[in-house]
Amino acid sequence: MQSPLGALIARPWLDRCILYLLEHWFFPLSRLWAAARAADGDVDAFVKSVPLDQPSRRQVQRIERALNHFERTRLKAFSIEQLWHDYFFSSMDIESSRLPIVEEMRLDFRTAYNMSRLRFIPLRKLVISSVYMTPPSPEELEARFGKSGEQVEALFALPESLPAVERSRPVPRPYGQDYWLRFQSPSLAMNDLAYARVHEPLHVSNPPTLIFGHGICVEFDHYQQLIDEVTELTRKGIRVIRPEAPWHGRRVLPGHFGGEQLLSATPNSMFDFLAAQHQEWATLIHWARNDSRGAVAIGGSSLGAQTAKTIAMRATDWPEPLRPDALIAITHSQHIYEAALHGSLSDIWNMGDAMHAKGWHKDSEKAWLERLDPLRKPCMPGHNIFSVIGDCDTITPTTLVGKQLDYWGVPAENRFHYRRGHFTIPLGMINNSEALLPFADALKRL
């Protein structure tokens, strides 16, 4: 993607191919993989967890072989993960030269564990729904938040005190060093440890910081040899913090794949997810302010961009040190409900029947999901906001984005508009970082 060929690849035809692979391969295989996580090697438990119709004898044999391979890769990955925690976070004496080796081992075994999805290929066409649905009823949501949702905003309030943040030992990188942060999530709904990977430039005193959120089902810290659209920022002197979102990566619930819980219990889960993100990102902003005198920005791609935008609006009520100074949103809609109800992925996940069975319809879903986005201006001025969108993005529809950017006072030179789709926007940014350079310059000037 960084070669001249990358500019030819990052075109809308590739978005259509990726959507096809997601619908017919990745998500069905992920559901089977998640069922294997719940089954613990038991065929009957696996069939029930998917769920599948009663398999034939030949299919049972395939399931047994796949589960055996899955359990072996899972045990290896989890064993190395425990070793990784000991090496990077414990107080024991560690030879620093071993840290890159342990990190390489972690990524190798975790990648193999993730790729064990491929062992379930013979069963993928038997999957009816790629998401295990357990949605609440409208009445249950009303009982929680009130009939008109009057208790929603209380969920997003910050705790009286933010948790302490623990920093790991670093590993060297060509652009500087990487290390990890972890802390107890302030969210009672999560009740787990939150993690973030930090890309930090060397020889930069008080670097500015970007907290950058990932998209749904993206587990950037658990695959070998991944590059992303914001790596170049670290070479430009920006420290990038990559939070691991709730229900992703190390935080995936048993019997689920990364991000599935966000879909399974929607719209209830959307409120818990975003509220946790507000509290966890506030913790990271607080840490960044105390660690460096540089400016702090927030941003993200896809769901990460929507998260950053909602935080930017609600942060107007936060204490001044917790208010971010700048924002960059890549592949985003005006409202979260646009992607949830009208985006291409909503059709791929095939969640409609389960939602209808619980008494939901598009209007009632929209009415609740609209409450995720406060209709207000953000805490930073418009000239510190940058937007990157694509004409061919069918996952996060962009029809109303321009109105929102106008309302926020975002100047034309901070808006980057390409003839690409949801996936080829970030892929194109790997090849050409023209949208990142003015953002980096603005952040360093603050």
C-alpha cells in the first residue's frame, strides 16, 4: 500500500470486494470461531452456540478437527499472552533485549489464533446469522432510561476520580518506541481492564498526543504486520495512543468475536459502549496532559470517528484540562444511527429479524440511537477540526456530514473529500498522507 501500486488499489472496486468477503467469509467464520470459544472443544455445545442445524456425521468430524486445532492455537496464544504481561507489566527484572522477542511471539501466536477461523470454512454456508442476537425490548430500554430517555445523559457523566494508569516497558520501533497503558475501566458496565497501545516518537520533548479510536470488529493490536493510516503521524513527531475499545481484543466477552457484543444487545449495548469510551478516553486525556505539555487531540476511523465526535461535543461540560484541543474524523457520518440503520454493514449482519421479534422497527430504533449524539458544538474551535470522507462510502453515509461541518465552523481547507469508499479511504491514506500533514502541523502549533 505504501508503493505506487497502492494508489491503484485504493479504489471503490476494492470496497465492493471487501464487503463481499466480509459478508460471505469473515463474519460467518467469526461467528463459528466465537462459538468455538464458548464450546471448549464440545461439539454439541458448539452446534448450539452458533447455532446450527443438526450436522451430518461428516460435518461432525470436520467440527471435531476444527475444534481440536482451535483449542491448540488458543492455549498457545493465551500462554504467551500471560508471559507478555509478566515481561511488560511486572516488577521483576527483565532483560530489555527479550521484550521485542516476546512481543513478536505474542503477535505470531495471536495471529494464528485469529486465523483459526479458516478451519471452519466448510461450515460457513450453514451460518444463518453472523451475529448472536440478544437485543432488549423497547420496554426494557424505557425501564432503564425513562420513556423519553431522560436518564441517558447521566450514563455519560465522568466519575469523581479517574483511575490510575499503568505504563508498560517499551519496545523499540523504526519511528521511536511502543508501549502499552492499562487501567481499570471507570465503566461499571465493563468492569475490566482497559488497554491502549502507544506509538511515541523519539527525541521529541513534550510531544502532542492523538488518541485515535478504531472501527468496529477491528483488533489492530492482535495481528502481525499490520500498518494503519496514522502511523505516519508518529514520524511527524506526534504521539499516537490507540485505545482498545470495549468488547474488542483482550476485552472480548466469552462466546463472542471482537465487537460482536456491541451488535448483539443493540441499542442497549451502544449506550454502554459509548459511555465507557467517554470515561476511558477522559482517563487517557488526563494521563496525556500529565505526561506531556503538548496539545491533546482525539480522533478515529469509522466507529472510532463517531466516538471521538460524541466525546468532543459532550466534553464542553468537562473540566477544562480534559477538553481535547483538536479533532480528526476519518470515514464518518453526521449521526451514529445513519451507519447503524442505513449503512451496508447493517444489511450484512442481518439483525433485522431479531430486532423485529423484540418489538423494534426502524423509527423506534432511530429515536433511541439519535440520543447517542448530542446536537451541539464541540469543545474545540472549527479550525482545529479535520474531516476525511469518501463519495463512495456506503457504510458511514456522508450525505449530512457537510451540514454538521458547516455548523461547527470547519474551514474548507480542513475538509478532505475523495472518490473512495469506507475501506479505501484509510488504505489511500497509507499511500498518501496529504490529509494528515496539515493536521499534524496544526497540532504541533497548539
